Amino acid sequence: MNWGRVRTVARTDLRQLIQARDFWMPMGILGAIFFFVVPTILLLAITRVGDINAVQQLSNALEVLPAQAQAAIQGDSPAGRASYAMAVYLFAPVAVVVPLTISTAVGAATIVGERERGTGEFLAHSPANVKEIYLGKLIASLIPGYLTTLVGFGVYSLVVNLIVGPEVGGWFFPTKQWWILMLWVVPPFLALTLSLVLRLSARV
């Protein structure tokens, strides 16, 4: 295993990704929408506008949560409890789906791009072996996903604390559950899923 070749493959794919604005700009917009725009609008609708219907629907939805999760919900008012539950529980899947979508798109694009540019045969005859090429493309695909997770998590934390924090007595986010999600669930899940996507894309 020559890690220098692995880095070369990863660096080449990342350079091509950076140059392809028509590809990474939509991915950036996707992350901004789900980590900033949508949470801001929904949380403001509950805490500032006081949407009674939304608060009532969320209050009903809280009843399906486990007793331990319900006991952990903070806030004295219905709007405060509803916004806390939305921020901590309902938006959690976004932290997995959005980085996974971006990494999967990048991973598939690296394989398809080689075919469209006609460089796949050249890469096959390069000094790098199949394992080194695979690892290089895997790393190049994971970096955008991890970067999205890091930036999105920071932005989302700021949004939640600024909007929901005053309703529950101060800044509280990220919670212990979110730290576990970000540090121990998302990274290995992305790596495992993306490795399967790259294998399938290479065979198609």
C-alpha cells in the first residue's frame, strides 16, 4: 500500500470537484437549506410567531417519544417545549441525510466522471493499484461529507441556541445525544455507506 498514491488520487479528485462549480454549488445550497434556512423558519414560526397549530401538532407528536426523552425536554411554555423537541429530536436525521447525500453524489461523480472524461483507462494503467485508487476516491468523497457535517453542525447549533435558547433558559445545544450522533454515529456511517456506493458505482 503506497499512501502517496492514495493521496494523489484523492487530491486529484478534490481538485476536479473544486473546479466544477456547477456540481459543488448545488451541494452547498442543499446544506445551507437544511442546516440553516429550514430550521430557522420552523423554529421562528414556533417561538416568535407563535403558530398555535404547529405547537399543538408538535405537542401531540411528543407523546410518541420514550418517557426518558419526554422527561429531558426543557421549557416552561408549550412553544418552548415544542421548539426544544424539534431542535433536538426532529432535525436529527438531517445531520445524517444531508452529509450522506453530498458524499454519495461526490463518490458517484468521481466514478462517472472518469468514464465521461475517458480517463478511466489511463487511471487503470497508472502505478496505483485498484485498492489505492479505491481508497483515494473514498477519501475524496468523505472529505466533503465530513466538512458539511462540521460546518452544518456549527451553523445549526448557533441557530438553535439563538432562537430556542431564550425559551428554555439559555444556550443548551449541542446536547449529549447530538455529540454522540456527530462524533460516533455519522462518521462511521458515512464511511460504511460510501464504501458500498463506490463499489456499486464501479461495477455499473
